[in-house]
Amino acid sequence: MAIENPRETFKEFLASKGLRVTNQRLAIFDAAFNQHDHFTAEDLLERARALDDSVSRATVYRSLPILTESGLVREVDVGRDYKYYMANVRARTFQAQLICLDCEKIFEVDAPFMEWYGKTVCDKRDMEPESQRLQVTARCRALARGARCPHASTVTASATRQK
């Protein structure tokens, strides 16, 4: 199910928090929400500056927690020194991450059972789940057989730079 008007939703969220709607914040939002793959803060800075050259690194880093709190962008921690982010373009079931150790590509996989599992575990202790994650790291079978990794050509620019 698609979010009706994500940009307006973001503006309303900012107003509800007493934050100003600025051109820089909107450029950061547009850069984040129009990216269809995982991105880092540095990727976001580059894309936002392409939309508005007045966007600063500090504004990007201050805006990322706001974007994640709004629910329009998800933070994805894969155990590196930096985090990845991904726009919540459409409402969907719980997402698990499958991380390829060979090409560093992150795949989002529907895992609806996780919502049930989190609730069930919390109910046993009379608690409410706040967050949970499921990540699987794997190696490419094709690469192990001596063939080329079928996902290698789709590696994000940030993963290539971070190697």
C-alpha cells in the first residue's frame, strides 16, 4: 500500500514537532525518498546537494533522525562503522535484511512472521515491542562455484567506495 503524499506527511510531521519546513530539509527528504535502494548519509548528502547546493553535511546528519522518527525512512544497521537508510516507499510487512558478504549488496526480504514473533515474545513479559531486526549474512553460491556473482553489477556506489 503506497503512502498517499509522503512529502506532505513529512511537512506535517515537522510541524507537529515544532520544526521549520526548510528548503534544505525538503531537498534531503526528496533525495532520500526518491532513492530506491539503501543509502548512507554521505550518499544522501551527495544527492541532496544535487537538488539544493546549500545543503550541509551537518543538516543531513541532523535530518536523518527526524526522517527515521517520522517513519518515512528506515535505519538499517548491518554492523559497520556507518548505517544505511532506506525510504519506506510503501507500507509493507516486516522486512529482514539479507546481506551478501561477497558484493555487500543488501536485499530486503518480507518476513511477516517477525511481527507475530516480536509480539508473542513481548506478551509473555507484558511488554510492548519497540523494534526488532532480522539480518542474515550469506555468501553467493555462484561465486563459490567459480562463476560471477549475479548481484555484483548492482552494488551500490557507497558499498564500492567503502571497500
